Amino acid sequence: MRYVYVLVGVSLATLGLYAAETKTFTTAQRNFWSFRPLSKPALPTVKNHSWSTNPIDALIAAKLDEKNLQPNPPADKLTLLRRATLDMTGLPPTQDEIQKFLNDKSPNAWETVVDRLLASPQYGERWARHWLDVARYADSNGFKADETRPNIWRYRDYVIKAFNDDKPTTASSRSRSPAMNCIRAIPKPSSPWDSTGNGSMRPTPPTSSSAATRLSTT
């Protein structure tokens, strides 16, 4: 009987290799946006030149012209502050921050606010959650006994710190394993954060003790 299983397995493997070798991609598939090489297209000509202050504005203005629409008027300072603070930290501005921004009459008042928000710890806490969602981060296994992962917080803090340190995405990707949910149980004393993403997380059988997750340091 085992020879039958072997024969079936070899047959399936052969079919899989044949399908992989004969796979062809359509023109539409090859032209999918994420597969196309990077390029710098020419900016469109727009009617409202005064509204377009950067290349992104020009692209938006071109679409507005195409639909015969007009851009909204500029937002007031309070609205700008609320938008930026909520978007970058997830929290509304405090009364002190509001008054300080409203009283700042300098030409770079807006840039000062943006720099302050980017430098705040809440920025990393806010935007790291999107990366952690993709990595399927959780403080527990989420299955059967739903036992906790006692050391998983190290990876959470690593991602938050990477955002707050403005660590390039390429560097963050290289320092993590392909599984996207890896951490080290015991960081190296010399560089605790740079090695956090290089471990692996292996779940133990559901019937084990409270240590349902073993964390490898390799």
C-alpha cells in the first residue's frame, strides 16, 4: 500500500512541476502596478496652477479638472491641527497644543507641528499597529486555551521603536524572518533591538502546560 502512496505522490509532484514550468502570465498580469518598474511620469497640465504646490497636488488637480470639480478652500489652523494630530498619533490635540499653534504666527508654524508629531512616541505607537496587524501580532495564541505569549511584547516594542527611530523599511525587513511573526526571547546584550526580529516562534501542542509558546533564540 505504501508503494501506491509513493506512486501517487510522485505523480502529483510531476504534475505540479509541469504546471509550474508551463505557467504563462497575461499582459494584464505583467502590467499590474506592483510588478512594473519604477518610473517618474511627466506631470499633467492643470488649470489651477496656484493651487498645485507640489507634484502630488498636480496629479490631484488634473483629476479635479477632468471631473469639472473645484478643490475645497484651505482649512483653518484648528482643523489642520486636529487632522494632523489624530492622523499621526490617534489622539486629539490638547488645549495647550491648540493655543500654542494658534498663537504661533511664524511662517513655519505648520512644519513645526508636523516635526513635533513625528518626534512624539505616540507616532510609533499609532502607526506600528498597521505593521503588527499585517504580521498578525497578538498577545495570546487565540486558539483553544488562548494561552498567553509571555515574551511577544519584545517584537511589539521593536516595531514601535523602528517607527520612532525612522528605521528604513528595507532594514526592518532584513532584520526579520520571512514568517513575519518572529521575535527573540533573549536579545543580545550588545544590540537588543537589532536582533529582536531574527528569532522564531514555535507553538507547542494545545495540550501542553501554560507555556503554550516556545520562543527560540536561533
